[in-house]
Amino acid sequence: MALPSVVHGYVLPSHYVIKKAQALLDKSRGLQVGFLGRAWTAEKRQSINVGERWLFGPKTQVDVTDSHGRTATWNMNRTSSGELSLLPPPAVLFAISGLFGGASLSQHLAGLGILASPRRLQLLDGEVAISMGAETDQLNLPQAWFDQETFQPVRLIFRSDKSLYDLRMTDWSSPRTRGLFPRRLEIRRDGRPLRELSVSTLRHPKGPR
């Protein structure tokens, strides 16, 4: 039997959740994260194997390489080079770089069209999350989900260019990422898979990990 998606109980104020999440995300500034996984591009319906490197900060940079050796690069100056079809859509680059690059979380959520209310308790993979920005089960509206206990962001839903994006960030407690970053990223566009990535390496400016 399927579990209900809604949980009843006291919901913490949005400003408190955002403050706690901001403190957590500030620790991700400067991280260099390597991913391995699959990507779906506009060119191909089938997935391709990719490796990605994200360097988070005021000048976040993304490097992508596929199994054929093709490469692409993007940075916060909005400059791109290489095989551009390999890069995630601009909306995804903006969402992830803003979340982990040290930006103001409240301003970043506003930029994604996510409101601080309404708030709800909901289940994601069996864990209780605080969602803000939409009523229960309105998954076609911009919203952010945070783990109720740790305040780690676990889901962002946002719109851009008439498409609906769903970013899931899971397995924060993995020994590989040690609570600094989610172990897995899954991104869907209009219900179809766009990226399925797992962290392969993580380096912190204070030392290797």
C-alpha cells in the first residue's frame, strides 16, 4: 500500500527553515564536486554516460565530458564553450549553482519563483520534509523541500521556458559527502529524466576529501 504524501503536525516558520538551511549551504561554498552518471540531451532520446565537475563559489564553473571524449564548459559569467548540448539547461545550471555557490538562499528561491508560503509537511522517500511554495500535491508549481530534521534541501521544483524542472537531492549522509552535499542528484524536465548523477569525488577548500 502506498504511503500518504502528506504528514500532519507543526510546521516550522519559513524564515527559520531558510536560516538553518542557509547555514548548512554556506559550508558548501568552494566545494569541488565530481559526478558520474547519465544524461539525456536534446539530440538523443537515449542516455549517455557523462562525468561532470562542479566548482562552487562566486564564479561557479561546470565541466562536462562524455564517454566519447567530447567536452563542454560553463561558468557564472554566462560563457560556454565546447559541445554545448552536453551541458544541463541554463535553468538547471542557475538552480544548482545558486543553491551551493554561496548566494542568499531566500533571494535564490525568489529568483526561482518559490514563495515562502504556504508550508506543508510531506514525505519524500519515506522521510518527512517541509515543503514551501505550494499547496499539498500541487507538484506543477514552484516549491522547495527541506528535510525536517537537518534542514538540508532535498527537492526543488521550478519553471523556466515553459518547462517544469524537478531536482531531487538525496543521500546527504553518505560517507563520501559527509553532509556537505547530496550523494545523488536526479533532475527531470516535464516528467522525463534529464540527469542522474552520483558524487564520485568531493574536495573542500580546507582540505581533500
